[in-house]
Amino acid sequence: MHGDDTQREKGSSGDQIANSGIDESQPVSRIPFPVSRELHVPVLLHEALNFLRIQPEGNYIDATLGGGGHAQEILKRLGSGRLLTIDRDPKALEAAKDKLAEFSGKLMMQHGNFAQIDELHAASGLPPVDGVIADLGLSSMQLDDASRGFSFNLPGPLDMRMDPQTETTAADLVNRGSERDLADIFFELGEERHSRRIARAIVKARPYRITTELAQVVTRAIPSRAGLHQIHPATRAFMALRLAVNGELENLDEFLGRILTVVRPGGRVVVISFHSLEDRRVKQAFRRWQDEDRATVLTKKVVRPSEDEIRSNPRARSAKLRAAEKN
Ligand SMILES: C[S@@+](CC[C@H](N)C(=O)[O-])C[C@H]1O[C@@H](n2cnc3c(N)ncnc32)[C@H](O)[C@@H]1O
């Protein structure tokens, strides 16, 4: 089911190819995209640390290392304890290595998907841990690096993979996906009410190689009366593609299904999400744990950033934190 009930036009299938205006002879990787060096500002840092209740001798997991902001503050509080950090993005691990060099004695780093948190934990040799944090989504380094293709504002290749080993890119989806599949992605993952219209416009104008070109087509596909957007009109479509490329909701489900097996009784799980579909999954999983007497929910109400935090870091505005303690 789609929010817009626009009829499909007869014959508007994927075979209607429009010239994208891109120089096909130019390999995408050679286009000089700007790379931002802006660092990621950790979101809900004090709240996350409070819920984690770091003990100097405790062992912890940061399942989403990113810019290492949360990890750095955990490491500062550790004495004999250890922190296992994980990220799907090898570039995040590489960058954080320098930033966290002074803590190398208590820091473990693993490239991997938190969907396999139990296997990654087993490989680390750590005992069941005292706390886990997962700060979902993208880091500022990923978003601001045009060559990753996450941003509709920056011209870059339509990649969007957090892990370069992932097979499917955003270009594969928009250039080869059926109109129906694309509409489903925009509706289900982006909660986009103009999903069908956008999918039809995308199929008509493909192929695409560049983010900004796709963003223009999406923007034009949205009716102008919907023009008083509080967000860029391509926001939902780009987010949906990113979630699809990286299987983010499926990974979160796996993580939530396995995480309690690596936490000791009394240990805590803190999840920060930026998307209502993610937060719903976290809320439901925590409620299930409580119903099954496996954990106690510590956040009766979801925790949101303060006005001050949002003012100083606008990217925090949609963040939601939930915490639970294993029984
Ligand atoms: C919002 S950032 C984390 C920022 C970090 N807490 C900080 O303070 O700098 C999210 C990170 O999680 C990583 N990530 C997303 N999904 C993942 C998954 N399934 N497994 C492992 N890492 C993942 C992303 O590559 C990204 O680097």
C-alpha cells in the first residue's frame, strides 16, 4: 500500500530511458568530490554515559564506533576494563585509531556488522559485558564525505554503502529496481507519501550516476503544493535508499535479538536512534524483554536531546535514547 494513490501510467516501465546528462566516459571514482574533515559530535553523550554507569573495571561494547565520540568518553572512565568497538565502515575504524591511540591498551577494534554482535563478542574473548551502546545511522564524516553518496546536497556517486563489501549500491537500486520495488522502498522505509510518483519519475529519467541528479528528479516529482517543506524534499527518499542499501532495519532486529546474550545480569543496553521505524523496534524489543522478565526498561519515557544540545548540534534533533538493564 502506498500513501499516494496515483494511477500507474500505462507503459511507464523501466524501459523508458532519458538522457541523464552525465558524461558516461568519466569514471565515477575520478570525479573530484570534496571530502569534509568535519568531525562527528556525539549525541546525547551525558545521558548515554549516565545510563551505562561506567565502572573502571567493567567491560563494554560500542557497537557503532563512528567518530569515536562515545567511545572516547567511555575509555576515559575505564581503568582495568576494556572497550570493544565495532563498525561496518573500515574508514571509521581507521580514523578512530588515531583519535583513540592513547587508549590502545584498553581498546579493541573490530570491523563487522552489529547484526552478528554475539559472534563479534565471542571473537573478542571478553566475558559478558557490563554495557553496550549502539548509536544508529550515519556519522557526520560519512554524511559529509561526498564520495560516499549519502548526501543529496553534495555531488557524489550513488553509493551509500557503509561497508564497501556490501554488494548493492544505491545506483543499483535506482537504475535497475522495478518501479514497484522503488515505490515500496520509499513508502515503507521513508514513510514517503509521494512514493509512487517519485518511483515513476525516477524510472523515467534513469540512468543516474550522481546524487544531486537523483535529488533533482525526486524534488521535481513532489507536487509543488507540498513545497512548504520543513525538510529537503529528497530527504525521505535518500534515507529510504540508504536504509535499503545497508539493510539497516534487518540489522537492528538481529542486534536486538542477540544483544542480551552478551550482557551480564545487571548490565545495560543503550540505543540511540534517529528514525521512527528504528525507535519503534527498540521500544518493542525492550517491552518484550520486560514482559519476558529478561530485562527492566530504564527509560519509561524516551530520552530526547535538550534545546541546548539541538542548538549546538542540529543533527541531534531527531535523536531518541532508550536504555534497559538485563535481569
Ligand atoms: C551515528 S554513527 C556513531 C557515532 C559515534 N557514537 C560517535 O560518537 O562518534 C553510526 C556508526 O555506526 C556504523 N554502523 C551503522 N550500522 C552498523 C552496523 N549494522 N554494524 C556496525 N556498524 C554500523 C556506521 O558506519 C557509523 O560509523
